[in-house]
Amino acid sequence: MTAAYFSLTCNNNFSRCARFGSSQSLKWYGLTTVGCFALSPIIGGALVSLNEHRELRSSEVFMMVSDCVLPIIGGPHREGGVRPRIRTGMPAPASKR
């Protein structure tokens, strides 16, 4: 969606882009963000269903939506707020006493 935003607000060779505070820039930022809100869970759900044969978790959807709003900073998983568990199929290590 970032590529769509820049292609809509800049000229052909990216030498002149609209100021971010302008009405044109804010309009395209809002529309590409809403498009990202709609498409990310659909595409992510299809890929997870195809590869892992499960439904998309709500925490994964929230991370994708936060990536749509702030694409440079990203979701809370990069801040350490939400950490998905990775299942390796190996038993948990025994605790040492």
C-alpha cells in the first residue's frame, strides 16, 4: 500500500511529491490505509489457511492492522508486546533442580 500511496501522490519520476499535510496526500493516505485494513486479513487468512491449515488468530489480525496505520514502525510484535509462540514439535526441556 505504500507503493500505491507514493504512486498516487508523486509525479512519474518521484522528483516532486505532494506535501503530507495537503488534502490530496491525506486523502490518499486514508484510502490506502482503509484498503490495507480490508486486504491484509483476507490475504493473510488465505495464506495461513493454505500453509498451516488453521484460521488466522485475532492477535495476528491486530498486528497486520497496526502495520497498515504505521507501516514504518510496525505492529506491537516488534516492540515486544505480543510474542507468538513457535511450535517446534519437540518436548519442553525438563526443569533442573
